[in-house]
Amino acid sequence: MHRLIEKLPTLNQPSSGNNPTLSGNTTLSSPTWSASDIAYNEVGIIELKANLTDNSYLGIDDILGKSGYVGRFTPDHYRATIDSHGAYQAMCSGLFTYSGQAMNYLSTPSLFISAENAANNTTLNYRDGFIKLDNSSVTIQAPSSDSTNSLSLEVRDALLNTVLSNLSDGTLVSNNDGTVTYTLNATDKLNYIKNSAAQLNPFQTNIDLITNNIIDSDSITYLGTLPTIEPSAVELRFGRIVTKNVFGSELIALDMPMYVQYYNNGFILNSDDTCSINPSSITYNKQVTTTENINGTLSVASDGINFSPPGTGTGYVDVVMDIGLNGDQFFWLQYDWDGDGDYFDTAGDASLPGKGNNPPYSRASFGIYNRSKRIIYTRELY
């Protein structure tokens, strides 16, 4: 008597998913049927059916047996590749970013992650409720240095006053084919620490984002080498805002230059800067009565603060701007004017230049004559 036993997996979940046949060895030794090395190379929940097909067993038709639901079957591992390296955002004028200026992405990097079985084939049923990866399953190492220039980096929030230990979680989206796309968080911010070591000529950034781990809620992890994301570079410039001392007659108006510079074998005017706006947090300490008007832009050296003439008497107006935490928050334009190595301190008497404060400081003097710079010494005889 010839009997054929078929082992038939029936996919229960996900609905309309892929349902491959079982692989493995079966043995029929009457009255027992045994199986070994049975494998189901998909994700999901199945029901096993054993079908005795000889049409004559005890004079009845085929006999069908069911196992009940088996599973949930899971992937054996994950494999990650680069979907998009993305690009960093040139935060100023679309041309460059300043040292100390928070930088995010022009285009956000992403990873392509496939769920695979032990034979390294994609499990097509990895979708819907069978996806056990989530937004927190992928760990990207927060950068600590420039890969080329060895400049120290910090990941900071928008105010640059809190050091973050990690980049924010990204977003994971199913492709409904056994793969997912993980996109980094568009609000991630990175900035180069602004200090004396960062006072360099302009250079192209090289900040890699290293994938540290992929692990799901079932503790299934990755196989192979995790990719390193290499976003496209931007030019980095070391900048500062500058004001100049001015002097003249008390009968005419005075113009105090106010502009931005960047370092390139010395500080030069940054005429490319169309993003920095004129500061609004400015203190005027006056010995004379004037009115002030800010005109022009910071990218033009001749523009700045216009002072009306006091008319009578001589004296000065001290100008101190707060571009730090308590003011306009142009952190990337601060400079170590007091020479203490700290580019962001604001302590001390703001009316005294170089006394524990870093805001740009200048003086407009009225009724003071400026002698020729060619004269070393003069003496008057009566």
C-alpha cells in the first residue's frame, strides 16, 4: 500500500503574506511519522497540516491533521546598509557655517535595514505587527571629533548651553517588503566648539556618524559590519563681530563701523555673510546726549552705528553689545576679547573693556582731536 504524507504549512499571520514550504527530513515508520531539521524561512504565525494521501486508508479519503498555531517566527538577524549619506547644512548664506554655530542637516541621512533568515534571505513577511524594531532600536554614536581635522565637537541644543550625550532618536518606516528605512532625526544639531584651537583657516567639515548597534525588542541584532554615515561637508569659518573706536567733533555725526570677520591667515571682512543680523541687545553708557541708529548690514565694513552730534560739550559713548545667552544669542560671533580663554563668559563690569567680559566693546568720542599717526612726539612753547 502506498501512502504519501504531505506536510503543509498554512500561514495564519500576516494575512496575504509569503508562505514558503517547509524544508527538512521526514520519516514514516508505521504507525509513526517523524520529522527532523524542519525549517520555516519566513516571519509569521503558521499552522502545520499533515495530509495522508492514498485515497484508500481504511476505505476512506485523505486524512488531514492540524497542529494548531505555531510561532511567532522571527528574523534570524538584521543587515544594514546606507540608504542616503545626507548632507550637512551650511547655516549661513547657504555657503558656510561658523564655529560654534549649531548645524543640522540639509538632507537627512538614512539607513536601509533588511530582516533576514539564517540563509541571509529577506523575510518578506516582516511588516505590520511583526516589526519589532522601533525608533529607539538604532544607536548612532554622537560624534566627538572631526574625522579629518581632529577638532573637538559637541552635540548641543539650540542655545548651545547644554551638552547632549546622544543624538535624538530617528524615525523608522516599514517598506512592507521585509525591509525598513531608518531616518536620522532632522532636529539633530552639531557644532564645533569655539575656542582658541578652533581659530583656523576655513576648511571642509568631515563629521562621520557611526552606527553603534541595531537591536529589536526580541533582542535580535545585526549581522555583518554596521555602516558609517558620511554626510556631505560644509565649509567651516571662525568668525567674530567687530566694532571700532571712533572720534570727532561734537558738532557732526559719528559713524561707528560694526561688521563680521572670519579668520583666514588673519581676520578679514566676511562679505559673504547674509545671515547675521544687526544686534539689538546693545548698551550705551553715555557722557553726552546722542541718539543712535543702526544702519546697513554686518557684511559691509562701512556700515554700523550712527551717533547724532551732541552739539555742546565733549565726552563719549561706550557701546557694549550682548550677543551671548542673555542677549541676541549670536554665540558663534563671540570672541575672547578679554584673553582669558573663554569665548562665552559674560561676567564682570560691562562698562570696562577687557575686565572679565567678552562682548564687543567700543567708544565713540566727541570733541577729541585725532593727531596724525606720523607724529611721534609734539611739544608746545609759549
